[in-house]
Amino acid sequence: MMAKRCNTRLLELCVCVAVLNSISASPEVCTNSLLPGAKGDQGEVGEEGDQGKLGKNGPPGLQGAPGEKGLRGEVGTTGKMGPAGDKGDKGDTGVDGPSGLKGKPGTTCDCGRYRKVVGQLDVNTGKLRNAVKFLKSVILGLKETEERYYLLVKEPKRFREASMNCKLRGGSLAMPKTTDTNRLMADYVSRAGLTRVYIGVQAQSKDTNGTSSYVYADSSPLQGFAAWSQDEVLNSSLPSTTNSSCVELLSTGTWGRVECEASMFFICEFPKSRRRGGRTG
């Protein structure tokens, strides 16, 4: 009995094992995983998104072509007045004016008692003239012509400085415009024991050939008189190679070109004062 029950249980056990083996060997296994389907149609275009952040500055571009010239601007405001210029040279003496109308006849008088006084006054005037002449020629060392006084300044200066020195004295560098004046000035230099001095003659400009034209200190041209030495006449057609644009007067009475930076003595000239109806002695 017991053996029969054991066989029955073994048979059931075998059947269960066989069922389990058949189930595990079956290819159809149930799982929960999903497989992807076929590709769908393209969807509609969406709305425009928000603007993104600014990117970094790119490299500078090439320089553009210059623009057209603009219109001329309006006139600006007037600036401050500049400093006053230097005082100009004294002008030449003007022409004498016309004679005045004839005066009324004077009254007749007895001048006999005044003749002695007038005679003594003439004597005193003559003495005074001699004293003034002595003062000018001996003490001051002045030379004179009918129209001008001449003073030899024994202070070595360059041409520009000499010209300014004469102006500060109320005159200008001496300008020998006649033979007599040139001879007087040359004698003045010789008697002073000198050999050369500056005079008021200077080169003004150069022409196309490189030669210079000379003028007096008052800017008047050399007309009718010039006392160039023979060497200067021969070399006048040659262009100057140095700064020899100033002129010196030699004790012999001849002129020579000299550099303006040279220091030497000079002669100043001063016009004599005039009064109406005649000149002062």
C-alpha cells in the first residue's frame, strides 16, 4: 500500500517537471517592453523663439573711403588785437609850402636908438655861433653839411645793432649820396685814425642771376652816385658766396661789401632842424 502511494507521488513529480521544462523551452515569452513604430510625417513649423544673447564683438572692418569735403564754415569771431609794431623810420622832409600873403605895411619909427643894441646883438650872435661850432667840431666831434650833422660812433657793433643805435640817437646810419658828402665822411674816418666804418647802404634782394641790388638805409635806390672800389665793380656781376650784403666806407673814400655780422665803428647822420622862411645856421 505504502509502495503504491510512493509510486503515485513520483509519477506526479515527474509530470510537473515535464510541464515546467516544456514551458521554459517555448519561444513565445510574454514581456512588457515596447518596440518603436515607423517614422511619422513632418510636423508644422513652430512659433519664432525669443531673441538670444548678444555675441562678442567681431574684428574691426577695413577703413572706408574718405567722404566729400564739407561746406566752408562761417566766419569766426574777431580775435584780440595784437601788440603794437615797432616805430617806423622817420620820413623825408616835405616840400616847402607856398609863400604867405603880403603883410600890411608897418608903422614908421625912429630906430636910431636901437641900432647900437642890434649891433651888439649881432656881435654876440656871431660869438655864439663860433662857440657852437667849436662845441660841435671839437668837443662832440661832429661834422656837418648844409642839411645834416654826422657823428662817428666809436663803439664796435654789428650792422643791425649800429642801425638801431643811430635810431635811438634820433638819426640813422650815414648815407653818402653825393661826392662831397662821401669825401667829408672819408676824411672824418681818416682823421680819427680808422680805416673803415659802417654806412647806411645794404643789399635789398637778389635777382635771377644771384646778384644783389643795393639801397640806402631810407630804402631809396643808389641813383647818380656810388663809390664802389675797382675790385667790387669787377665782382659785381658774380653771385655772392657769403653774407656780404652790408657796405663799409674805407678811409680812402671807396665802398666795399662786408658781412653784416662783422663788428666795427659806424657813422650816424642827423637832419638839421628848419624854421619857416629859411634855415638855421
